[in-house]
Amino acid sequence: MIARFAGFFVASVFGLAFVLINSGPPLPPAVSMGVRGLAVAAAVAIVGLVVLRVRKENRSEEGDAPPGAPRFGAFFGVVTTIEVLLIIGGAQTISRLDAVPDQAGVAWVALIVGLHFFPLAWYWKQPEILYVAGYGTVLGGIGLAMALLGHPDWVPLVSGVVTGTGFLLGPLVVLILMNRGAGASTARQSGSSPSPK
């Protein structure tokens, strides 16, 4: 059952990597450390909330017929292979072109990672992943434009840290809402109402 949260795990792994790798200048060192710490905390929270959700589903009738788990078949392999080839090929091309700043590589990776979530959302029948796909694609495109228009110093922040933060916050918010909804549903089924806050 935990496999159906694979999209959340994939997004959070990319998000954590984006934040940890790109949290540097122009951010002050103290802010960089704080952002990295929050990213790690968010990733840990995502894992904890998935475990909590799975346990709740196992205790309720909902756990008997969960939505389909993501499949990791040939289609997933093709999408991942294309993603890796585009990331490596694009990064090598950027590094060889003197007219393109190296920071454009971060934006290129964000763009390709965002794009790769579109076919996975369709394949896994998980439309919630489309938000992550669109978010990463847009911020990757913005970063590329910034790099090409002469503002490369801010690309790691925009296409790296901000993209990674969204990749972490999206799954985190959805899991919090799912767990709250499961709690309210369990309370209604047991005949009691959720306690007021």
C-alpha cells in the first residue's frame, strides 16, 4: 500500500536534493543552513505522514480498497531513462557553450524534472502530481530565461531552492490534509465527532 505514495517520495527526494545542493549564495550562510534544516525536517515529516496514513488506512475499511499503487513497469523505465539522458545531455551542452552561464544547468534540471512528472501523473493516475509537474516546469523555464537574460546568480535560488521547497511543501500539505480527512472520517464512522479546537 505504501507504494501508492511513490509520487510523493519522488517529489520530496528531488525537492530535498534541490534545496541541499543550491542553498548557497546569494543567500547568507545562516539562512542557507536554516533552509537546509527545514528541508530535511520536511522530508522526514513526509515519510512520517505516509506511515501514519498507511496505518490509518489499514485500520479502516478504506484500507481494503485503496487507489491503485503506482506501477514501475516499462513506461516508468522509459520516462526515467529519457529524463536522465536529457538532464545529462543538457548539462553537458550548457557547460560547453560559453554564451550560456553554468547556473543554467540548475534551471535545466528543474525543467526536465518538472516535465517528467506529467507522463507519470497520467501513468499512475495521480492528478495531484500535475501540480508538482507544472511548478517545476515553470520555475525551470523562469531560471533558464534568467540565466540567458543576464541574471544567472539568482538561478540557483529560483530554480533550485524555490523549486525544491515547492516539491517538499506540495506533498507535505497534501499528506496533512489526507491525514486530517482520514481522522474526521474515522471519527464519523465511530459515531463521535472530532473534538473542537
